[in-house]
Amino acid sequence: MVNLDDFYSDDPVAWCPGCGNYSILEALKQAFVNSGRKPHEIVIVSGIGQASKMPHYLRCNAFNGLHGRTLPVATGIKLANHELTVLAEGGDGDGYTEGGNHFIHAMRRNIDITYLVHNNKVYGLTKGQASPTSDLGYVSGTTPMGSFSPPLNPLLLAISMDCTFVARGFSGEPVHLAGLILEGLQHRGFSFIDILQNCVSFNRVNTYQWYKKRVYDIKDDPSYDPRDMGMAFRKAQEWGEKIPIGIIYRNDRPSLDEKHPAIRNLPLVKQEIDRASLEGIIEFFR
Amino acid sequence: MAVDITIRIGGLAGQGMQFIGMLLGKIFTRHGYYVFTHQDVESRIRGGHNFVQVRIKDEPVFCHSQKVDILIALDRGSMDLDQPVLEPDDIMIFDVKEKGFTSDNPARLPIPMEQLAVEAGGMKIMFNSVAIGAALALLGCDLQPILDRLDEEFAARGQETVEKNRNCVISGYGYIKSNFKGTFPKKIPLAPYKKDKLFMTGSQAMALGAACSGLKFYSGYPMSPSTTIMEYLASLGRKHSIIVEPAEDEIAAINMVIGASFAGVRAMTATSGGGFCLMVEGMGLAGMTETPAVIVVAQRPGPSTGLPTRTEQGDLDFVIHASHGEFPRSVFAPGNAEQAFYTMQKAFNLADRFQTPVIVLGDQYLNDSYFTLDNLDPGRIKIDRGKIISAENMSYPVEYKRYEWDESGISPRIFPGQTEAVVYADSDEHTEAGHITESATVRKGMVVKRLRKVEGIRKEMDPPKVNGERDPDLLLVGWGSTCGALKEAADILTRNGLKTAVWHFCDLFPFPDTGLLPQISKKTRIFSVENNATGQFARTLSGQGRIMIDHRIFKFDGRPFSPWDIVNRVHRAL
């Protein structure tokens, strides 16, 4: 049995007081405890940005890599050792701009990892510039006349890629979020969770209170079927007075790690080198 | 009589020249000879002017010759563009249907190739098999062994294809026997069939070397001339437990490699200069996180798209300096397929032992050319994975620090999930435990720790291979794929009265200790020979090696050096 203390890290936290990241951290720990996985069986790959500091504040394996490159590193880890529980974590800048191409192709591959994107609609660590999810007209140091481009809708993108698990959480609903993360961890395939989050330092519009008034659990509507792509597309476009959170879309298709015959029986990392078979391949060239 | 004969097959892309080159190479390799086959092709799938050149020798051969003895011209373009390389006595085989060419030279041999192909029951496109039959008849080869090899090579394509091509070869062979009125004294008597030697490209040798070194994971994005490495490894995937994952771009490729390596398996990627541009960020990540990674950079002429299907040694400075910040790495450039095979084990061992990125430089000339090799011995490959803590050898209670201080700069690795320890790796500057730090003291310590590895790596770098006599008149210095041409040029120069030696560097960076090399006297004139425009290695030689270069021979037209290219340039310089 594991408990919350097993995931305790004494690394001093460098987030702003009141940041939504604190409750995401607690939700993540709770999901790990509920999953039953031990710290050494879990790897978090993070990018660069405030969200990407997350693995330091937990006790589990961590690879804090480059801005936007979480998913390929996580994919390499999962293919080398699919017995590990692998997560990727970063912010909206990390995942939806620099990492956009990797995001698309991780969904295509349906690699069995859980991807958490802390979406505060702003670049936090570089001090408040417009991000790919900032609203049209958002004024910042890099967009003094207001952002000319509309925000990217990550849920629509994910559904259009037939991503096998598409969800949205809110940092202000940590119990709900912990439940979503646990479902993501248990889903065999690529689980994508966009986490709405307030930024106390730079986003004056989408505050904790702003979200708190608007979000509702998708499960409140019993007729909603997350396996219906048409419904999912419509739900993913709901924004404004009411903002849905929960599992927006899901389907079952085999994950990449299930397809590679080389790892059907044993993870790559546990396989010895077969000298005799290598002698054989040299013979092919004679 | 010594055999050294070259056949050039020229024509349009899509006429099967590469297959013919491979087929001829196998025939001669299996009947007592050594073969070197290289290609000169345009960046297109159909058309253009292209050739494949097959050089057959009765001793090991590692480069092409500028001398062509038989030209098989499969189209009008080849007749016009390749004929100038021929001497009057050299043979040109071409189809009679090509109008507007007349010659009373009996060595210019029109053959009704398409017509014979159709009469033999084949299709017009099998006229290249007619040409093979004709060329081999001129060379005095026996027919039966050729047909046997044909059966072997075409077997996978089905009985009907075997039969038709066989008949086309017989028809071309017979046509020469009854119609050729000239004399062609150059003969290649086939020795009895023996399947002892190997015939493979530089790319295949690199891929095989990697597989025999325990490669488990490969990710890459196709880019000439590296793609054949990926394709060959992918073909091994199912049977030999290697995962080959096609990446969305080279950035993803190297990051996947780093992930797989962090998780505990040997991993590599291959690309060319343009793709490596995208990998540079990941190269720094491997350096900072101290994650082993092997990267093959098969060079082609740049910058930018450059000449996609041609050769150059233009990326040495780039790979040595790639990425911001300061961290250790090593760079190798094997000179032929055999050296390429064994260099891969060294690359993987050094990557694991020093926990750094390692680059193996190839180029189009090395990667695409076929070599006959006496043997490759996987038994000679020793796998050294460096310092690793496993569940068996770990001490309890577990207090693991990924970047623990050590005089050597090398901290033991733990693979996540393989022990109860947790591992933190970080691209930020980090503490010994792997957490982000801003401390000036820790920063300084970590930079020193990483750079300590350089001296350890330098001790592993082999000095150049020395060929030729002591105290020479001339010394040719080179690296990578020019190896074969350099040695042959030295032989020619020595035969002509200039005692010439060669230093060929495979281990390039960190620059090896050259203290062990034979002393060079003042009278020796030193030539640096490089397939680039600025002498990238020559600068290292004079800078780090303190070897003063007298003459520089550079070639940057996208084509490889032949021995005579070097000999002529040496004479011009003297």
C-alpha cells in the first residue's frame, strides 16, 4: 500500500503563492496513491515552464527535459520499458506551440502515456506574454495591440486526431481532477487532460473565481456520451457562461506499445542480447 | 595478370542501375574477387543522368577508380555524358535504337538490347539484363555461374521474373560471343563459387555494428544518405527485438532516443546535416542530463538542402561545436564499411561509459557504397555499459543521487523502475540529486564534473592509422571516407618515386594524443586532403595537433576523391 507521504519531496517549491499548480500537485499525488503504483514505478517527463517544475515537488522518477519536448522523451521511455507508468506534463506554451507537432503525433501513435497540460492561457515563467490559448485581443508585452489570433482549442484538436482519452479538469476542483488523472492513468493509450488553471500573477481575466462560477461536471448531463464524436465536438466548443469539465471523448484502439512485436513478452530493458541470432544476420551478407 | 576493372552503368533513374551494380558486385564477390561499387545519382526518382560504377579487383578495394573499362549506356544521355571518360580501347555498350551515333571504333558496341529482350520472352525494360550478359561475355566470364547467381538474387521476385531475366542475360551473352569482332584483353576469370566474403554498404555495416552492440531502440526521420540505416534496422526489428519508431521530425527522434536511453536501453538515431540541425537542441539535452546517445550524421553537401544525393565532408566543425554551452562529446569518422562496423561498438561503449552524446560521421560515399569484406566478427564486440547500479548491487537504504560527485565526472546510473530508487534527471542546472538549482557553487561544481570526462574520453581516442614508410617524402593526412583513395594515391606516388605515407584519422574529437606517432622530419611535406572547401580538419591538426600543413587539397564539387584526383593535385603542388 502506498500513501501520500510516499510521494513527498523536500525540494523547496518555487511557484507563486496562490498558484493553481499547488492543487494540481495535490490532485496528482492523490491519483498516484489511488492507482496503487509505487514512486519508483512512475516516471514524469516535464518540459520547461512553471508547470514543468512539478516532478521536483513529488517523489517519483522524473525527467525534466526541454520546452515542448516532453512527449517524445516520454514515448522513448515507454517503448524502452512499458512496465513503467509514464506521464508527460507541461504548460500551454510548452504543449500547444513548441510541442504542437509532438502532440499531434503522440495522439496518432496512441502511446500509453498520460499527458497533463496546465492551461493558464498565458506564458507565466517569461512574465505574462500571450500564449496559444490566450483570448483574441489579449494585450501583453509581445501583443501590445492585442493578440490578433484566436486561441487554439486543444480539445477540438485532440478529438479530431481521434485521441483515445480527451478530458478537461480545473485546478479549483482538485478532487474531480484527481479522479480524471486516475482514469487517465488507467486508460490504455494516450490520455490527454487539459487542466484549466488560474495564473495569479499575469492572467487578470480567467481567475479562480471566474472559472469557479462557470465550470460544471459533464456527468451532470446523463445523456452525454463521450464515445460519440459528434457530441464531443459540440461539447468541446462550449465556452463562456458554462464550461464543461470531465471526460469529453474516448475510444478504444490498441496503443503503440501493444503493437510492437519486440515487446510483446518482455520490456526492451529486460531483454538480453541474443548473440547467436546476430551471427545469423551477418551470414545474410555472404 | 592482376585484375582491376571498372564497369560503369549509366542511364536514367528508374532503369535499375543500383540493382545491376549490386548484382555484379555479388557475382564477383562470390567468385573470388573484391568489389567496390559507388553511385553518382541525381535527386529524383525517374530520369536525369546517373551512374553506378563497379570496380572489380583481385585484392581488397576501398575506393573507385577514375578509369572506366566498360560503359553500359542505358540511355542517350549516358552515351553523350559518360563517353568522354573512355579511352579508345574501352568498351561502350549501347542500344542500336539510339539514333545519330556512328563510330567505326569496334569498341563502341551497338547491341539490339530491347529487341533481344523481347525476343528472349522478356519485356523491353529487361534490356539491362541483356547488357549484363553482354558485358560479362566481353570479360570472359563463364555463363553458368552468372545464371546461378541470377537465380539466387531474383528468387524472391518469383519464378517468372527469374526465367525472363535469365533468358535476357543468355541472349546478351550469346550476342557478344557471335558478333563481337574486336579484341578486349581485359578478362575476369571467375573462380569457383564460394560464399565466404561479405558484400554490403557502409550504411548496412553501421546498422549491423549497432545491432551487434546491443542496440534496442532507434528513432529517425528519412533523410538521404542516412535512410538506409533506418530501413535496414527496421527490417531486423521483428526477429531481433529492436524497436524502430518513425519520428515526426528529427527533434522528436533524438528526444525519443534520449528517453529510451534514460530508461536503460542502447538507443541511436541517424540523419544528415540538415536533420542534425534540428537535433542540436537534443544534443545539449543529452549533454546536460548526462544521457548516452549515439547519432550517425551521414554528410551530404550543404548548407541547407545542398546536393541531397551527393557527398561531402562539410559537417565536422558543426558536429564538434553543435549546441550552446560547454559539455563533452566524442566524434568518429570511419573510413570504410569494416571500420564503420567496429566503430559503432566504440561509439556505444563510450556513450554509456561517459554518459555523453557520441557522433559517428559518415557521408554519401561511405554510406551508399558497397564493399567486399573478408569478414565481420560480432564476437570481437565487447559491450561495456559503464557504471550502473542494479537491484543486485545497490546499497540500502536507498539514497540515490543521479549526479553524485566523482573525480572522473561519471556518476553511476540507475534505470527507472529497475530498483526502488527514484531518479531525477534535469536539463536545468541541477544539484547532485537532480533538482533545479541557482547556486553558484553547485553550478561551478557541475560544469567541472561534466568537463572532467573530456580527459577520460581523450584517453580512449585512437591515434590515426599509419600506412606507408617511415620518414616519408610526402605525408597525406585525412579522415573518414577518403581512406581508400588516400592509401591508393600513396601507393601510386611511392611507385613513382615519392615515398608517401598516410595518416588516416577515425577518432577525431577530442583530438587524440599524437605523441605515439612516428616523428615527421623537416623534409616531409604534409598534405591535408579533405572533401570540403575550408579544411575543417586541417585547422584542428594545426591547432590541437600542432602539425603544420604544407599543402591543402580540397574538393567540394559534391563528388568523391579518386586516387588519381589526389595524385594529380599532389604533383601540381610540388
